Amino acid sequence: MEERIREVLANHGRLSVDPQSVTSEADLYELGLTSHASVNVMLALEDEFDVEFPDEDLKKATFSSVQSLATVVNKLLDGVA
């Protein structure tokens, strides 16, 4: 799961570092993620995992780290949204 999220971040996140080299808890905004790039990441994650982010998960905290993204995507995959 985190590996796939990191690949999406590498392709769409426009981070200043390689997403493969950061911890799961690293602040993605401190690493260069912008609000515009987070929308691209969200769309790419929706395609990658065949999920749709509900409005309540469209907040900065969701996109703040690989770990927080994995938590939300897992919740969506489990149908708990």
C-alpha cells in the first residue's frame, strides 16, 4: 500500500525529495507538496486504488504524510467511508 502511494507521490506530488527516501510520518507539505499537487495526488490515488475521496477526507491532514494517506485509502477500500 505505502509503496503504491509513494509511486503516486513520485509521479504527481512534485516533492523536493524522492518519496521513497522519507519516513511514513514525514510531513509532505514540508517536503514541497502544494495544495495544487495534492489535488493531482488525490486524483491519481483515486485511479490507482479505484476509490473516491469523500468530502470529509478532503483536508490538509489527509495529505500530510504517507501514513495518513494509507490510513484514508485503507478506510475507503474497506468501505468504511
